[in-house]
Amino acid sequence: MSDFRVTDAAVGVVLEALADEGSSETLALWVEVAGNDGTSFMYDVYFQELTQVDPQDLQLRFGELNVVIPQDSISRLAGATMEVGSDGELAITNPNTPTPEATDLPDLGPDALANDLALRVNAILEEQVNPAIAAHGGYAELVGVVEERAYVLMGGGCQGCGLAAMTLSQGIATAIQDAVPEIIDVVDVTNHAAGNNPYYQPAKK
């Protein structure tokens, strides 16, 4: 049983973003550990249909907000809290740290960028994805493709944005996998905690 928490203020921020998605009653907020920078975890935070919940996933309810933590992330998020900081930023405070086994990434050397799949994925990023997200000051850079997995680094306005994971999962990943169906997964290797606005800062009104 996880004691993952979402503060009332954070619930309000997420529900406001969720309202813009439409069909909000069928969506939940997924929170999962996506990787680490060696000393702290990095996270994917995104909306997804409740029908995608696996029986082994943890489902939590905070007021009107449904939260899902995938099975592999439950222990890593035990005791963590999603909250809103003093600057209106949505962040995750987590007492857990990566184990040495969790820090391993595949070899992303020159070969990972020179193979056929990498060249095709990079073309999609340059021709379709980056022109679309450039308006928000962001860009996506391919780090490499290993075993049909594309590893993508997000920078500029995308780094540190709490909705960057949503941009990746619902936009960039879709564009890549539609054009290069051999890609089975798109992995965000960005250290979003190092961004200017960690995780999510709502628009000023």
C-alpha cells in the first residue's frame, strides 16, 4: 500500500489542466518513475484513459481526481508527495532515491544515432515535431535508438515543464510511432527537475 499524496492545491492545478482535455471523467493522471539522473528520480506525469489501468497498478482518488501509479513505480513513489511550490510550480517530493541497478541505461553511443531506425526517427523530429513545439520555445533531440526504443531529450521550454511528459506521450511519441512503427517505446531521458519551471507552472491569468 503506497502512501503517495497529492495536496489539495496540486489537485486543483491538475483538475484545471484536465478540464482542457475534454472527456475528463474518463481520464486519470498517471504518475510514474521514468528514469533517473543518478541521484534522483525523473517522472512521467500524463493523462490517460482509465480503461488502460492494469489490475496490478495502484489507483488512488483525491477528490475528483483519479491518480494511477503503475506497478513498477509503486515502491519508488511510496511516501512521495505531489504539491505546488511557492512559485505555483507542480513538483514531486520523494524520499526515495535510485538504487544502483536503477541507474543503468543502454549504451547510447554513436551507433545508437547512426542506425536506420535512428535516422528515420531523427527525420520525424526535425521535420514534424520540432517545428510544432518551437512556438513554445522547446525542442526534442534524439539521444539514440536501442532495441527498438527511442530515447529522446527535451530542452528549451520543454525542460522542467510538468506537461512535457504529456507532450511526449500524446504528441511526440505518437508522431514517431506512426511514422516508424518498428519503434515500440519512446523514452524521455530529460532531467525535468533541472528545468527553470520544474514539472508544471500554470499559465498566468
